[in-house]
Amino acid sequence: MWYLCVFYHRLLSYRRAEVESLAEMFGVFSSLEWRLPENQHPDSPFHLVNLPSEDIARNIANRSILVKGIYELWGEGSSFEQLEEAIKSYPEDRKLPYLTCETTFKVTVDSFGKAISFQDQNDRIKSLAYIPFKGRVNLKNPDINFWLMETDDYGAPNGLPPVVQKRIFFGRLVGGADRKLLPTYQLKSRRYLGPTAMDAEMAFLMANQALVMPGKLVYDPFVGTGSILVAAAHFGAMTMGADIDIRAVRDGRGPDCNVWSNFKQYGLPLPVALLRADNNLPPWRSGLKEIFDAIICDPPYGVRAGGRKSGGRKLLKGIVGPYTVPDDKRTDHIPSTAPYSLAECVHDLLDLAARMLVMGGRLVYFYPVLREDDVMENHFPEHPCFKLIASSEQILSSRYSRVLVTMVKTGSYTDKVAEAAKIKHQEFKENYVKWLEHGNLHSSVFGPAHLHLGEETDSKLCKELKPKYRGKYV
């Protein structure tokens, strides 16, 4: 059956991908059919989606972050006259069960692209007198919620999707997102917070893309302050994380301000474990495979924080040999680290996921993109064990964006597969842009614009405009 899906006007490229992932979670394993209402732009919040049952539609809407509501559409039109004709022609056997004397109901008037005064809202509700409402009105807790929604003619560009003419929709609410989660989990009220903490809305989206549900084991190899795992724990999953910086996972800012205190703050189950571990040198014993249901992470790619791996520059260059930390210094020892390029980081992440994810498990991670690069398909590394499910872009500046990549494991991990993955990794490094391997994404994003455009400028001015910060994490 076709339902009207109304989205919040946010993160436009993420909306359909989230609904499709949630549909699979609730048992819809075929591709969803989508179509746009008449005269609607693809960026419009109004979409029509074909779902097998009302229960599935309700489950998707209630779990979603970006779905404002899913409605049983009783009628639509370009005018109130067309809307009346459409509602009257809607099958009676589908309307009458919700118009009985035993039910309570409420009619909500909403709009997109304009504001409707309280008086105009009342006038629109009165114009629905041709619908035989027999129940009692209950504005606080009705049994049935009806919605009258409309768009407007946009006379001038105002940042909203262009619409040729107005469109009016009337339908019964099936389910909608619980946006109360976002103020509850907002970062500004979080007890332990770091510079790379994931925004609550995005963390919940990533959890939905990974099909997180009770009983699943979710792992974040770049856990930081645990923002992604907090979202996964909210949905009932068991969580586990790792970070190369032992101070982040062990110490935090004291006994009452650390990763553990974030989970206690919201009354969530504590992580199964938090490890000091290096993504480049994973701690798992040989032969251990397929234990995680999902891996969700935001790899360091050199904008807010650069990637680090174990060893230190002198050790990696062979200037000094491997050393053993004395027992009396192990408690407070901070191991040496060296720069960790994005290409190497993502290759190690895919290898980890191929080995440790169960069959059908999902890998969800962010990936940076310089917007002057034209071919999006070439930006994502491949692996023989994985199939790309979705990629949703978030534009962060005129030069830089990040893409949320969702991959599903479709093949078993073997030594032969590992060798094939190394070959693909080498091809990827050779064919992709230089900033990926050398880790100078920060300079590419934040450097003076004229330096990238090749303009001739005064050398003194160039020197003044160059970024002054050159910390070891960038």
C-alpha cells in the first residue's frame, strides 16, 4: 500500500537511506518503491512509499530520526475542491473504521514553506465538514490523528525546494519519529565531551543505518568519548569500543567524567569493554572471526583530529628498535605513536570488518570528500567481502564534505580474500588524489582559497594567509 512519508527538512540525502535500512530491520528485504507527489521536487519533504503493511510503516516511523510522520493518504489535490473530491472517492471501507462514535480524534493543520495563522487553521478544519466525523474531539490524547498539510506557491527563490503549484494532503497519522531523543542526548548536556564527539542526531542515524537492535553487539574502533556507542546502547545493543589513546578510554577527566559516566548519565547499559587498541595492530587472537553484528565509527581523517598508529617515527624508520616497557612504568606509560594516513586507516578498517563482522553485518563509517573531485564512485575503497548499500553526503563547506558509507558483509573472510583486498588497496592508493595518502586534508580544506586556485599573489600576503597551526594531530 502507498503511504505518504513526510520528512523533516534536514540531511536531505540521508532520508530515504534511513527508511530503507529500517524497512530491512522490520522484515522488508526487497527494494522499496518511491515516487513523488505531483509537482514536488526531489528535495521536498513529501514522498510516497510503498510498504507491505501498516504495522511496518508504524515501526519505521516510530524508530526513525528524520521521518516526521507516515500517513495513510485519504486525498490530495492542488486546491481544496480537488482535495474534497479525492477524499470522497477514497474507499469507504478504509475510512469508516476511524470515523465511529467510539473513537476520539484530532485534526492538525500543518504547512511547509509558509506560516498559517490560528484563524486560518480553524477555517481549514471547518472546510472538512464533508468528512463524517462522529467521534469526540480530544486535543491531548486522541485515538486517531488526522493531518491536513499543504505546500505553497514559491514566488521567489527562498532556499526551499521549487514547487510549480501548491499541493494539499489529508491523511491519518500512522506513526512518527520521537524527536525528544535529540534534546535528551544533546552534546551540550553531555557529561564527558571531546572535540570529535559525534552529534546526537547523526549518531542515531548511524545506529539506524547499522540496524542496531536489542541483543546485537556493536563495536567502535575509534570510540573517543563514546557518542556513537551511547546511541547504540539506547536502542538496546551491547557495545564495545577501542581507542589508541588510553587517556580517553581509561581516565577521561576524572572518576566522574569519563566514557563510563556518559552511559550512567542516561541510565544505559555500560559497554562490555573499552580497549586501548590500535586499528593498525588489532589485538584479536588469530582465528577469531565474526563476533560483531555491526561496526560503526567516524575514522580520523585529519580535519578535527589526525589519525595515529603505534610505533613512533623513530621506530617506524628503524632508528630505534622495539622496546619493552618495564613493569614499574606500565601503569602510567603512554605509548609512542606516528601519523596514520587515511588510506591506510580505511584499509585496516575494512580488513577488521571483513574478519570480525558476522555474515550480513553492517559497517557504517564516515568518509571525507574534497568537493572539487568529480567522480563520487571512485572515492570509496572496495573490499571483496562487502557490498555498498548506501552513501549519503553531508556538505560541510564549499570545498569539503563527508559521506556516510553503509556496507553489508556478503562474503566470508579468507586468506585469499585478504590478498585480493590488498591488491584493491594498492590500486586505490595509486589512482586516488594525493591528500588521501599523505594526510594533508586539513591544509586542503582550510588553506587560503587563492593557493588552491593558482592565483598569483604577493609572497608576503601568501605567508600571512597560510594556516599557522601545525599540531602533531593534524
